Amino acid sequence: MSQGSTASRSRYLAEWYQPAMPGARLEQTAARIGQSAAELSADGSAVHVLLTLFMPHDEVTFCLFAAESPALVEQACRGASMPVSRITRAITIPEVTRQSLP
């Protein structure tokens, strides 16, 4: 499979629920997801973590991936022991630059 740039791959948002946990454990979870995606990519599957968001009040975690397919996103999450609740295709819009802010 192609190792092309992350810009050319589709974006997928993975979502799962997990109980509130301390900051260090959240960092470990994000690291596990990133490591799992990196291992898949090293094996020839194009999947990369772009952003991880923890919403402690709602006990929800979101992770934005650049990947060739939602199946690879699911595989990366499973490899990190984070069974995903939902994966949806995402459309990203470039950040607003500071110069364009009022």
C-alpha cells in the first residue's frame, strides 16, 4: 500500500467512551494509539494520528486519523486496546491564521 503524504489520505474521526482518568493515563492512552498507528504504517498500511481530544466531563475521547480506510483506523484503535465505538469520515478545513483573526 502507498505510504503517500497524510495530505492525500482521507480523514476519519474515531470516538469512544471511557471513564474519567488522570492526565498521565490520558497521555499513555494517546501514546498507545500513536504507537499502534506507527506500527501499522511501518508494516505498509498508511494510518497516522493527527489529533487526540479527551473530553473528561463527557467521558469521551476523539482521535482524528489520516488513513487509507476506516478499517485501518479500527485496527489501530484495537492495537492500542481502545475498542472504538464509532468511526466517521471527517472533512478538515485548514486552521485560521492569526493574521486573519479580527
